Amino acid sequence: NPILNDGGFLSNSSIINIPLTGFYLISVSCYFNSTEERVNVGLRIGINGVQQPEISASNYIRGLSDHNESSTNLCALYSLTANDQISLFFAQLANSGTVNLTTPGSSISIVKVT
């Protein structure tokens, strides 16, 4: 579950509600592990259930020679309205298999810049 420390944000395990209209810098860091070979997960930010065009796909896991972990990061600036809902979308980009998003090691940061 997200850990929220200030600013009136409301969340459940999959959605964060924006409290005030403004520009927000959203930064996401995802730490993955897997024993599958040649897996990669795409990450996109969602606003009100709509995937945004930016994608992070830099977390290739070889799955051999103890290369079982990877991470990906995405940072984007959005103009948001009060009560907009932020979520994350994940997609298979390489071989299929189970890839685990782990905590600690993963985080989301939402900062109102104006």
C-alpha cells in the first residue's frame, strides 16, 4: 500500500486521488525480480484510467547467471485537476512468465509544483 505523508492525498492499494488542481511531478520507481528468462515489463502512468503516452521499459531481466533483478523509473509532469485519479499500468514487453513487483524497493512520489 502507498505510504502518504502529507498534502491531503487519498488512496487505496491501486489509486491515488489528487487533492488540488495544478501541475504535478510524478516519479515512479519499480523494483522487480523473476526467475524467468528474458522478461521485461513496461510501465505507464494512468490518469483517470487512461494510460499516458510515456513508457518506461528499462528493466530487462536475463534470468540466467543470477541476473534475477531489475528496476525501471518513470518521471513526468502533468496538469491535473482536483479529484483526478492516478494509477499505474504494467505490460509484458518480452518473454512471458511471472515478474514480481517488490517492496521495499519500489516507490511513487507525487509533488505539486504549481
